[in-house]
Amino acid sequence: MQVTTDDTSAPPAVPPRHPRRRWRFAVVLAMVIALCGSGIGLYLNERNTREQTRELAIPSAPDWIELDVTAQDVDAAAQQLTLYVTPVPHGRFAAGPDSQTVGRPVEITVTGTPKVTLRAAEGEAAASQLVQVGMYDGTKTDYPFDRYRMEAGFTATSGGSAVPVGIVFTDTDPFFVLRPQATGASTGAVTLDAKITRSRSTFILSWFMIAAMWALALAVLGAAEVLYRKREGLVWPSLGWMAASLFALIGMRNAAPGAPPIGSLMDYVAFFWAEGIIAASLACTAWFGIRTEHRLRREKEADADGA
């Protein structure tokens, strides 16, 4: 008599993974790595090109005043650029070699909007002073494609005599990029001209918001069409999601970097249309749902009367 025994201790056989699933997983993983790598590359590129110190219109004379100009805040609504100007003396205008203390009184005039006069007294260390410069040639409602120009002149005098000046420019505003140029170092009066545009990160975020608004609006429209065709009646979770999307877009739009005014280009490209589509989808879904509920109630009452 032959006795057979079942080996229950052996592990169950693992079915092989489908090759198509492995291929899909590899594609998704490669896309995630590519996107993350692209994001890191864009960040490093913007990090290396922002907040750079540029020497503009440095005079050849040994005795001159260096103006360290830092652009700290761009106010597109007020059409103003906030600059911090730090005078650094060189040559006989310094109290000593490599000293930042002013050896002779210097008066610096900034011709912008409005005109500002900065004074550095003898024996006084270099200190930053705030200057407001007007911007022009730009419209804020063009957001995120709005761009501006600024122009300011810098002159310096000491004891009634003109002093050569040079500019060292630094940009620190995270929402804007300034591309400066300076001319006139040989004449003693330096003119600073800069183009001002939105930063790359602001462009990327604003375009993402535009795409997200359209995606949400089309998703709500598609869901409303499915509920209408199926004659589902009042599906409260769907109605709640549609209403939440309607108000969520308002919060998303108000979170746009730079606080663009209502009626900006982004509103006409995406926000107004997305809000209209979602509101219309919600209203139509509720209306057809109410009609379906009334029809189902009448059918039930008719069946009850017939029974």
C-alpha cells in the first residue's frame, strides 16, 4: 500500500509578474526621475543666476565713490522699486587704505522719481540708505507677462566738486528678475537702466495654476455629463465636490504669487472660464437631479396607488 503525504510546509508558488506591468512601472519611474531631475536642474540654474553681484560702470580714476545698489522690493501696484544704496569710498575719499569710513564729506544725488539726496559725513562709516525709484512702461494686469523699466541717475560731489562714481548692483527680490545696465562712468554721472520681468518660478507656478483650473473645470463638466446621462438624481457627494471646487478655485487664484489684480490675463485665460463652467455644471446637475427625484417620487406614488 502506497501512502502519499502532502507537504504543507512548502511556500506557495509566486506567480510571475506580468511583463507589461513591469514595463509600465519602469516608464512611470523614469518619468518621475526625469521630472525631479528637471526640477532640480531648473532650481540650480535659477539659483546661480539670481542674486548676483554685478560691477557696472566702474571708473578708472583712483579716487571715486562706489555705490553698492541692492534692489530689494519691486512693487508693481505702486510702480516703485526699492533700492538700498551704500556708499563705499575709495582713494582719498576713504579714511584709510581699505577703509569703509568716509574721509571727506560726500553728497550723492539720485535722480529718479522723486529726486533724493544722500549725505555721508566725514568720519562716518558706510551705511545703507533707502531710495524709492519709479518704474514705467508696464501694466500689472498683464500678469504673469508684465514687464517694466526703471531708470535712475547717480552723481556725487565733495566740497562742490564732482566725484566719479561706480555702481555695484545686486538683485534680491525673489519674484522679479532685473537686468541692469549702466552708462556714463567716464563723465562722473552714472545712469542705471534696468529691465524688470517676473522670475522663472513665478512663470512656472502661474502656468501650473492655469492648467489646474482648466483640469478641475473639465473634470466637473465631465462628471455632470455622466450624472445627467445616468439619470442619477441628487447625488450629494458629487454635488458637494462640485461646490467645493467652485470655492477652491477662488482660494487658488488669490494665492497667485505677486498678488495680481482682478482682471489680469490669467483670469481671462483660465479663472473666469473655469468658475463659469463649474457653476453651470453644478446648477445643471442640481436642476436635473431635482427633476429626476420628482419623477421617481411620482412613479412610486403611482405604483403604490395601483397596488
